[in-house]
Amino acid sequence: MEPSFPSVEIVPTTALRPYAGNARTHSKKQIGQIADSIRRFGFTNPVLISDDNEIIAGHGRVLAARELGIAAVPTLKLSHLSPAERRAYVLADNKLALNAGWDAEILAVELQALVDIDFDVTLTGFSLAEVDLTLDRAREASTATPDASSDFIPPTPDHAVTRPGDLWHFGAHRLLCGDARVLETVCRLAEPGSVDLIFTDPPYNVPIDGHVSGLGAVRHREFAVASGEMTREEFTAFLSLTLSNAARLAKDGAIAFVCMDRRHMRELLDARWGRLHRAQEPLRLEQDQRRHGQLLLFQA
């Protein structure tokens, strides 16, 4: 059977009526997205209709056209279809498109190309969150998967190999041996304003011995600093300095997870927001979250 090629006809939107059995739904948000697409790219996809102007495919486009005030739209009449075939095609037109997949690597390349030229990627139908997730997954996948030998942990040597100032590279990751109180040292890990999330577990200013030893089978060395020797004021200043240095690396809106012993939660709060009257703290916290991101505290 030879395929049929109907001609395009311009039909007033008021003359088009929806198919009562259309199972496909269109939210206000999606209609808005279609309208944005038509506004930017034009009405590029004709509406498929029957001989009596009943919509077979294109219900969303017609709703978007009406929202934009478009009086008439291009249509194609599928006169060659029987009533049963039209009924089936209403389903097929929607379902067959859903059955397609995405090549994640090519999709990331295309989205990144649009981002690089400051094109509004939301016009593609992808939300900003979906774009970010796609690009993040592509970056993670681009790093070669290590073989099993790379997970082998050798015995601890009698003398440490790493010295202060050493920066180790593990694929896309970095590990620095240094002092978190020195901003220049911290900035060797990443560019300021480039970090989305921080998870830090600073010293708790409590002795390791008697607090971090499990049932006694495991023994750890004391921290070099903040291992119980600091006063409340000294520990607050220590946290303020180290957290401020870490915050220099964070993007606007980044989230910081900070672990702390229950005995020193007050010092951690004072280090971040200063010694405020308790009635003022909730307001200050809300303002800080809105302007600079969120600080989430974990009590040990």
C-alpha cells in the first residue's frame, strides 16, 4: 500500500475539537512549555485531524496556540484512516514516542553545547535540574572505571610517605595533606566558588583516648590540634577560621554538612553565626540559608 501524503491546510483553532477519548493529559506547566517552544521556534508541527476537524494528534499544541492567541494553525487531514485506525493512532502517536530512549553521552554533549552559548535550555523541555543531572552523570562517566587492583589498600608503613603540602590526584579527585586553617592551602583543592557540597568532620576538641576507641580494640592517635586542649573561645575561633576557609570554595547556594560532638554544638553555632541572642538566631539562620546556602549539623 502506497503511503498517503495529505496537504497542509490552515484551520481556525475555534473550528478544531478535541477527541473525547484522548487519554493523554496536559498540565498547565506543559502547555506553557509548548507555548514557549512555539513562541521561539514557530508552529513547526501540524495538527493531525479527521475530515470533520476532530483532533487526532496535537491536542497540546492547539491548547498552547489558543493561549498564545494564534487564530489558525497548520493541519493535516488523515482522510485515509478508518474510525478504528484513527482511534488506534491517537494512542500510537503518543506511546511510540515514549518508547524511544536517550543516548546519555550525546544528550549531554548537545545540552552542554546549548549551555555554552547561553541558550535557554528549558525550551528543550528539560528542566534545569534534569540538565544538571545529565551533565553531572556524563562527567562522572567520563572518568575511567578503575580496575580491582586500584581498591587494594597496602599495609600501613612504619614511616609516613605523605608530607604536609603533598597533593594527591585520584582521577577526578584530590587529597591534600595540609592545614585547614591556612586559606592558601585549602584553595589548592579547588577553585573558590566551585564547590556544590561540603562534608566536613572537624576535630571535636575532646581527647581521642576514652572517646573514640570503640570497645578498646581500636586505638587512634590524638588530633594534632583541638583534641581537648582548647578553651571554648579558642575552639570557637578555630571552627570559625576553618569553616570560613571551606566556605570560600563553595558556590552560592551550596550545602555544608558539618559533624560535631554534642558537647560543642554551641561553639559550632557561635562560629558560624556569632553569639546572638537566642530570639534572634532563627531569623538570622533563615536569612543566611536564603542568601548563602544551608549549613546542616550532625551531632555525634
